[in-house]
Amino acid sequence: MADEGDVLTDLNNSAGNGADNQPVAGLISQYVKDLSVENPNAPESFQWQEQPELDVQFNIGGKKINEEITEVELKISVTAKSQSGTAYLVELSYCGLVGMRNMADEQIHAFTYAEAPRILFPFARRVIADAVRDAGFQPLLLDPIDFQGLYLQQLQARQQEGGAPAAGHA
């Protein structure tokens, strides 16, 4: 039996009015929207001795599908170059459909550009690692990214410029 103050007791005695008015957000689905893998100098690139330099670029986009669903797009571009040339290029567009309801605009913006990318990143990271491995190289394990920290930095920079973030822009 549930004791006083127990979660089950609290659920049974909640003072809710039955209305769907609590803020809620969550991932509905995720998918690879676009993936490009290039190995332009194979098979010569497999003989190169020098360690390639990596250029990793990220971009986050949000597109409203309807009032409650937003597509969050995490774009990752990786280029591995050495003095001998380009070893490989990988471009990934990894997306998630995010449902959000009863949330303030600031919360929607923060979830779209900080929390949703944090949730999607480990899956995108695996796709990149597999793509690099399938191109014939050692799998590339991207370092974790502090999306919340980056979001707060950009928000602070925009506030110092005198503008607030517009919904739909990071």
C-alpha cells in the first residue's frame, strides 16, 4: 500500500482539473534527412602517413511543422585533410520531430536550440562514426558538445547586441 507522501498517493490525490494545460516537450521521432560521404582520393589516401587535420562544423535549425511539432535539424560537416590532400568529407543532416505544448516562447526556443540537439547528438555522432568507418578509415568519435552552454553564449551575445532571439533562429 502507498504511504502518505508517496508518489502513488500524490498521483491519486492530485488537484488537477483534468485540463491539458501543463507544459510538455518530447522527441517524437528522429531520422537521417541527408548523408553524404566522400572519399575523393581513395585508394591513395589509405597509404598516407600523416595524421589528417579535422574541420568539424555544426549548425542547428528549427522548422515549425504545425502548432505543436517542430523539426529540429542538426547539421554536421566533417572534413579530414592532410598535406597530401583530402582524406574524407562527411555531411550529415540529422533531424528530430519535437512535440511541444503549453510552453512559453522562451522555453520553446531553448528546447529547440539547446535541449533537442543535446538529445539528438549521440545518435548523429554514431552515424558520423559509422560513415567514416565505412569509408575505410578509423571511426571518428566526435567530442561531446555543451549545447546548453553554446545556447546561453549566443543568447547573451544577442542580448548585448540589443536584440532578442527570434523564434526559429539560433
